[in-house]
Amino acid sequence: MDLQILYWILVAIMFVGAIGELIPGMPGAALILGSICIWAIVTKFAGIGWPIFAVFFILILSSAIEFLATYWGAKKFGASKWGQIGAVVGLILGVLGLLPALPFGGPVIGLLIGPFIGAFVGEWLFRRKQDGESRLKVAFKASLGTVMGSVIGNLIDGSLAIVAVIIFVATTWDLVPLL
């Protein structure tokens, strides 16, 4: 296979990975790292020394930020461990399509709605009145915080993944042979 064609296929896969980082549960970082590793092996690691370490660090940092943002959002809005467990269960059930089928979206809509419903149910079932607030209000606040934290984390995660792809392209651009 022509080296230039392989390069552009790998860059396209990396951009799919960067977009995948915006969606919870998608293997975006793995696509980016896998593409970089393939390029490194094919080119015998020519000119890819520090960029691969920088990209690896950025992708690990982005994963940590995603989890911390979800945790922060949940805690900021008063979610308990039951709300967080409910959000994870809701995410899994939403992706598998166990939420009511919609005329469009399917698992993607379940991916977005599932954590909210799961956190809500988890908080509602295991909470009692807190500071005079009803269970319904506490559960809604906790589920909203969990989802907001997750969305913020995914946006940061996706942004860092795009930075990783840009670093790769900027440092390998000169190595791609022209037609």
C-alpha cells in the first residue's frame, strides 16, 4: 500500500477516534493510539519520538479528566454513590437499547438518556428527605449533576483528543511522501 494513502487512512481513523471521545463508552483513544502505533511501525519510528509520548500523555490525561468531571458534577449536585451506580447502569442499559425504542437514535439516544434516568432512579430509591427537600428534587438534582459532569468531561476529552491528532499530523506531515 502506498505510504501516503496509509497516512491519510490513519489520520481519518484518528479523527473518527477524536469524535468518538465525545461519546461516552466509545473507544476513541484506542483508535488514535492504534493508528499512531501502526504509523510508527510502518515508518520504523522515524520522527515520531516525542509526539507519541505527548499524545499518550494527553490521552491518559483526557481519560482521567472525563472521570473526574463526572465525579465532580455528581458531587457538586449532591449525588450519592447510588446515583453514580445508577448512572453507570443507565448508561449500559441505554447503550444496549433496553430503554423504550425511539423512532430515531436508538442506542445513541439511550447513551444520552440512560445515565440521567439511572442516576435519578438510584438516588430516588436510596435517598430520604435531605435538608427539607423531597426525594424527587434531590434525585433530579443529583442526576442532572451526574449528566452535566459527564458532558463537560466528554467535551474536554474530545478536545484533548483533537489536540493529540493535531500534534501527530503537525509532527509527521513532512514524512509523508508526495505523489
